[in-house]
Amino acid sequence: MFLFIALCALCSASYLCTRTWCLAISLTDSLRSTIPATYILTVDAGKNKEQDDFYPFYLRALNKKFKVQIMEADHNPQIKHMAALVNLLQEEK
């Protein structure tokens, strides 16, 4: 089973919610750390991950011990890089 948590669970809602739809949640149970989580950082072709606007959230995911993936794509890989995204998600099973 996958649990997809909006990016706002990782970041300041005031920063991202002006740019994308999100739903902030709060998990307070000690078992929250047992929920598998993967952060996918999409990086535009020709840029390195440090140049991406979402790099600070990638670092935050690393600090939270999330599994992280880096994918060469724009911010909407489901449109132009669907096959690569599907492959990445299937690896998460």
C-alpha cells in the first residue's frame, strides 16, 4: 500500500500552498515513522539538483530519513515522462 502525502507535510504550507494544491496533515502517533515514504525530486534537464527550487525539501526529506529519488523531468513528470514515473513508482512496491 502506498501513502501519498502532499509535499506540504514536509514544508511550510505558506511557501508551497500558493504554488500548488496541498493538504497539510499532522501525524502524532509514534508509529508514524513506520509509514514508508519516498520523496521524488524532479530536476529539469541540464540542471543539477542543487539548482532546483524544491532542493530544500529534498534535504528535509533526507533529514527525516525518507527514501529519496531524483528524476530528470519538469515539475509534472506524469505528463511528459509518464513511463519513467510509472517505472519509478513500480519499484516502490
